Amino acid sequence: MNNNTFVQETRTKKTLKLLLPLLLSLILLVPMVSASTPASATGRFTATVAITSISQADGNTIITAIETQTLSGFLTGTRIAIGLEIIHPDDTFNAHDSGTFTGTVNGMSGTAVITGSSTGTGATGSGQFVVELGAAGLSGLHAQGTFQPTVTGPTTVTGTYSLQYHFDQ
């Protein structure tokens, strides 16, 4: 090893020894992410659907719509969603929608995105949904659950939901 290499290695080691406490202190200053204990909740919803288009393909009826939901229970407020439903020739359906919820959860106000999908036959079905991207008092809210919709008229739906949730802390 020549003298220049030795000097350079010695400087590098000294620099690392000086920086190591600084790096460790920065790591210790990073806030730890934690979440509340998951909990269960339930509620009800009603919805009115404004159909924006209807088309046919291979015997299927494809409906796009804007859905306005009123939720009560754990989620209390209004959700406006854009969705797609496909009704198959055998009277089964599958649907997907996503929209913004504005209201309260556990007494905290804000907005969140609720995305759901469902399947069923005729006027009844079952589905799953996810609540995420909360803002204001709903920041850090994460939930997932199931719902049971029942068609009550040409453009109306009612149902129940249950979910598991937690808040990041």
C-alpha cells in the first residue's frame, strides 16, 4: 500500500467516525409509525343512482352511473361515486365503483375515498369495499369491509355494511 492510499483511507475512516453519530441520531429522530388497535363497526346506506349510459355487448347490459349514497352508523355522511355495472343474460351482475365520502367517522370529520365491488343475482348481492386516502379528521383512516345491497326501485338501493378499521397514529 502506498502512502497516498494510506492517507486517503485514514481520512475516510475519520470522516465515517465523525458522521456515524450524526447518522444514528437522525435515525432515532424518525417518527415511528403506529396504528390504533383494529376495531369492528357497522351501519346502513341508501343510494340513488343517476344513469349516465347504457350499452349492450354480447348479451350483457353495461350501465355507467353516478351514485349518491347516504351512510349512517360508523360512517355518517354522503358518498358520491362513479360506477359500472354489468348485468349478464342469466340475471347475475358484477359492479365496481369509487367515490368520495364526506362526513364523520368516530366523531371525526373529513373526507376519504371508498372503493367497492359487488356481485349478485337479481335485486340482491354482496360486496367488499376499502376506505383509504382520508383527509382532515379522517387522515390515517384505513378500513375494509363487506356490504349487502338490495335494489329497491329502478334507481334506488338500500343495504348494510360491516367493517374492520384502524387509524394510523
